[in-house]
Amino acid sequence: MALRTLDTLAARLGGPLAGTRVIVRCDLNVPLQDGRITDDGRVRASLPTLNALIHQGARVVVCSHLGRPDGAPDPAYSLAPVAQRLSELLGKPVAFARDTVGPSARDAVAALGDGDVAVIENLRFDAGETAKDDAQRRAFAHKLAALGDALVSDGFGVVHRKQASVYDLAEILPSVAGLLIAKELEVLDRLTENPQRPYTVVLGGSKVSDKLGVIAHLLPRVDKLLVGGGMMFTFLAAQGHPVGASLLEEDQLDTVRGYLATAKDKGVEIVLPVDAVVAASFSADADHVVADADALEDTAFGASGLGLDIGPRTAEAFANEIRSSATVFWNGPMGVFEMPAFAAGTKTVAQALTEVDGLSVVGGGDSAAAVRQLGFSDDRFGHISTGGGASLEFLEGKRLPGLEVLGWAQ
């Protein structure tokens, strides 16, 4: 069965959308600092679907989670700043309900006119949203369903979760995928169905264990795999190199050795760092030097030194590999990009992705945050995913319940 998309919603409802209450499940899980949004990329990504519904006269009820408030109201995780930013971006008033399915939400929805928008409070303020118990989760979904006549599911960052607003609500109400989800799937299909070659995947981030499935699934499909970030030290250790106090998953050494052997058998080149930035401690102003990847303990810091970024030779080598590729998928920063002294590797990789003559995809999560923090605009890349975990699970070939309930099958 094909994915049900936004252009089929009116037909499913048997008439125009004007006057129809449409719940839109977005992913507005944005970073906040002192109540201020520091990266509004996910809010901006929701605009095409919201504007399409507004222009058709739908009465739009936006819902999302933000953070992990433990199933109870917590002002630190309120969506109020998101509602304000959404109003600014849409250029029109956006009502905000101070609860999720209570009287404030019901009143806000009842007051909507055609083309109006309301945001209800954080879904995770109710334990039913993420409950493992099917009955508890479905009971919350029925309360949400009372606020709308249809559901547009557009939070790609949560489609790998079987949660009330993602899965159960889509079974209760007429439901379709929004424009963002459709776009994400189009790009991910291009990564999995006959991608243009050379096809290079760049993986970083903290842990190999976070990427086990995607590495195993992609090895037979890619031409080159570039490994940086904290996970590179487990790869280096698997080759017998000392890594000092750098992040190391000793329980994954045999798994990594297996990947190296599999890659060799399949003719896939795993490109590992030839140098790294080694620091005396994990702090922004720590003393640091560049060391060869096979001599990380041969610095003044000895075995207590820890690698916090790929080195300049590695960064340039990675950039060359990326620029010479026709398809590139990148997930995970190359170092501790939040600290300027250890951001150079990530910045070099990001710059190279902007120069790809083909499809360049930034795989959401920390990678998306990194490129924006480092000053890159979204339009310099082929695509920036809004869902790091979801995109990885898609590339692993896993079942994604939030998509299957909308008719999609991989």
C-alpha cells in the first residue's frame, strides 16, 4: 500500500478542508536556552504543510513533544516559545493552549476560524503519549482525537516511535502524511534505491553502538565509509592503536573488527582518521595538540590525553572524498563542535558537503545542529533531515510504525 499523502486528505474526508479541524503532528522538539529557541530549523520545516492547510481553510491544531518532561507538566518544556516563533514565521496570530487535552485546548480549538492555527501544550505532559501499555496510550489518543476531524502526520523525527500521537491517533482519525515526511522519504529513497555513485557515508558522533545497525546495513551498499567523531577511537583500537583516555567502547572491538573484515571482502573502503586533536581534558580551553592516529599517547599528555576532534590532515582527506562523491550521507559530528577549539573537523566536513555535485544529505540530530551553529544555512545542502534517529533506522531497514500506519511499506 502506498503512503497516504496530503493531497489525498480532502478526498478521504469527502469534501474540501475549509472548516475542518486538522490535527498536525509536527516535530517541534527544538533546543531552548533560558526560554529562547536556539535553533528553529524544525519549526521552519513545518511551515510548508501548515501553510498548505491554512490556504485551504483548515482549522489547524498543531501538536508536538518537547524534551522529556516525564509525563507531567514542567514549565521548562513548555511549547509556548514555539507557538510564539511559529506565529512570527507564519505572519499571523497563533493561539496557545496551556494544556494538552484539557479545557484550555478544547477552548482554543473551538475558537478557531477557517485558516486559523492553535498550538496545544507539550504532548509529553501526559504519560499516555509515550506509555508502553497499549490501552493507556490509546486512551490518550482518543482524547487527542476529540480535538480534530483528521490527522496530518508530519513529525518525521518521531515516526520510528510507537507513540499515541504518532501511531494510535493515525488509526483513530482519517490520516495522511504531511509534505515534510513525503520529502524526507523521497530523499531517503534516493539513498537506498540505486543511489548515484560514488556513494559515501560519513559517520561520527559518540558511540559505535549507536550506529551498529546502520553500519551493518550500509556496508554492502556504499562505496566508502568515513569514520570520525568519538566512535573513531573504537575503530583505531580495533586496529591495535592505543587511544589514551579517548572514548572507547571495548565491548564493541570484536564487532568493529568484523566490520573491517566485511568491508575488505566487499571492496568497500573504510576511511579512518590519520590524525586527531588530543587534549589534556574535556574543556573548551584545554591544552591540545595534533597527533598521528597511531601515536595518540605519544604527546605530552601521555595516556591521559583524549581525542576531541579529527585532525587537519584527516579533515582534508575526508573533504576530498566527499567532494569526489555523487551521493553523500552524513550523520554525527567529527568532534566536540560545541567547543570552538574542537570544531574544525566538523566544519571542514560540512563545507565539503556544500560542494558536492550531486545529493548531499545531513542526517539530522547533532549534525543538523552543528551545521547551523557553525554558520551554514540550510539551503547550502541538498537536504537536512529533521530526524536523526528516524533517518538512521530507515537506512537500517527497520520498520517505522509511524509510517506503516500511514500505508507506507519499505
